[in-house]
Amino acid sequence: MVSLSPNIGRIAGIQIQLHWTFVALILLAFFLLATSTQGLFFFSLIVLLFVCVLIHELAHSITSQRNGIKVKKIVLLPIGGASIIDLDRVKPNIEFRIAMAGPMTSIVLGLGFGLLVIYLPGGLIKEAVQFLFEINILLGVFNLLPGFPLDGGRVLRSYLQKKRNFLKSTQLTVKASNATVIAIIIGTIAYALLLPNATFLYREFIVFWDIIIALFLYDGAKAELQNAYIKDYTSGMGLKSLITTNYILIDKNTTIQEMYGMILKKGTHIVLQERNGKILALANMSLNKSNPEEKVTENKETEKNFSIDVPKISYSERLSRALEIMRNEERNILAVMKNGKMIGILYGPHIESIISMYMSHMKIAKDNKSNKN
């Protein structure tokens, strides 16, 4: 399946990915470039927006790397971006620095372009620099709003953690995030109604766009709160009770016929292969069965389907760490290693079921304790 958020390269070892919304904006720019006399100017503004967002996110990522925090990738959106950072063990003061790096970089850039605008003569160059001034200030200020998944939400939570635990700090930040969403919706409607000399279509566009942003913030806050609850409730859980062996592991001598026989006997759809120190998962079961006696490693059609790297995790790690790796790596399966050997896997749907039952049990126990008191 082709990703709607393509990879476009690497900078400082960090993978750069365009979110589908940015892809759509670039396609719109190409369309206007081909059909409008103003298309070239609009396309240039999109390129400048791309550069500004990239610099904003690189500030987060480079700050993370300087503090010894691994950065998986950067995903660029028109209203900002997301640096996929391994935050499971990051202290609040380090998270504060990482979160502040992006907005501060954008604001400083914006002020620099603002000073430059003063001395430039009129024309397209001045308009472009004026855009750089406005968009960087907007990126910086908008991302400092106290809401998830914006930088301001992480700044507020890291500050609150000075006197509160992670869950309580997240709960308070989510309340601030929801208040921000309400303020954006009310402010947008009021602005659209009071905007002088604006067409009905333009007013609709402003309201529609800002409501999309509000929904983005609401969903982000909801996901962050859910993750905080899971992290808090499962903080004492190890991996022992979550490991499953409901998979098959084939080697270079396994034939296609043998592989299908193992699948039927085990009753699983998870097929793994260990190769050159890596664990690979079978990505597609639509395999070429024209020669069932042929070895998997000799069949190009079959071999290319082992294309998904399965991340590894130590048996001694906690569940919260496993969930963080799954989110960052965008995988629903982890290989559990002990003394250099794989002893089982963690499977996303299986973990979700156990977490749900565990959290229900914890809630009942907490309610019973409250009733006794």
C-alpha cells in the first residue's frame, strides 16, 4: 500500500516526511501554477511555507539530539509539524527545552524577516519577505497555544510537572487545550461575522479551516490524555504476562508448502523471519504458490513480501516503553529479546485487550477502596 505521507529525504540523519495535508496543498499549488497567472507566486509561497515549517521542526529535533534523545522522523504539516521523538524517559525540563525550541526559532526568524521588510523596496521580493515574517510569527505564536498536540501543550505540562505527577499535569493541560479549542471556534465565528467587505465564500473558508484546526487540537488532546491514563495505570506492568508465541518463525530452508502448513497448524497469520540480525514480518499473504517445494529464500515473489522490520525490545523493559516504541515506529508488533534471542512477541491488539481488562480491574478496585473509606 502506498503511503499518503511520503518520505522526501533526510537531514542530519533524520527522516523527513510530508503529511498528506501538505501533499494536497502542494498539488493545489501545482494546479494553480498551470492554470493561473498568479500560480507561480502562490507556488513560491508554498515552498517558503515548507521551508519555515521544516526549520521549526529541525529546531525541535536538533535540540532533542543534543540532549541525547533519539529522533525517529519529522512529519511536516501546513500548520506546523511533528517531530517523532522518543519521549518515554525524557525529564520535564528536557521536554520543556525541546518544546520551546521550535516556536522560539520561528519567532526569531520572523523578527529577522520583519526587520528586513523595513529596508526593502516594494515588489514581489518584499511581498515574499513579508510573508516569511508573517508565517514565522504565526507558526511561533500558534504553536505556543496551551493545547495538545501543540508545543504549548508540552510546555505547559512540563511546567506543571514541577509540582504534580505526569497524569495530573496532562489532565490539567487537556482542560486548557479544550478551552483553547472553544476559544478558537468562538473567535473564528465572531471574526467571520464582523469581517468587513468579505464574500460569503471567504467567510465560509475561514470558518471551515479553523474548525478543522480545532478538531485537530481536540483529537490530539484526547489521544494525549488516553496515553497518559494508560502510562499511569500500567506503570508497574512488565512484559512477562503480555508476551505471546502465537506466530511462526521460518528460516532460509523453509519451503512455501512448509510455511503454509505451519500457518494452518499454528492458526496464526503472523509469519516472521530472522535475517542478518533483523526480524522481518510477512507483509502480504498473496504469495506465489506455483512451486510449493521451492524455498522461501529462493522465491523472489515470496521473498519481497518480508518487507516490514519488526522492532526489538528487551524482556526487562516495562509496558510503557513498549507502547512508546510501537507509537514511534508505527508498528503493532515487537520482538521480545532475552540474552540475544527472541522469546516471543508483543502484538498490538493482544496488548490492547489486556490493558483494557487491567484498567477496568484497577478502576473497580479504586472505587471499592473509595466506598470503604
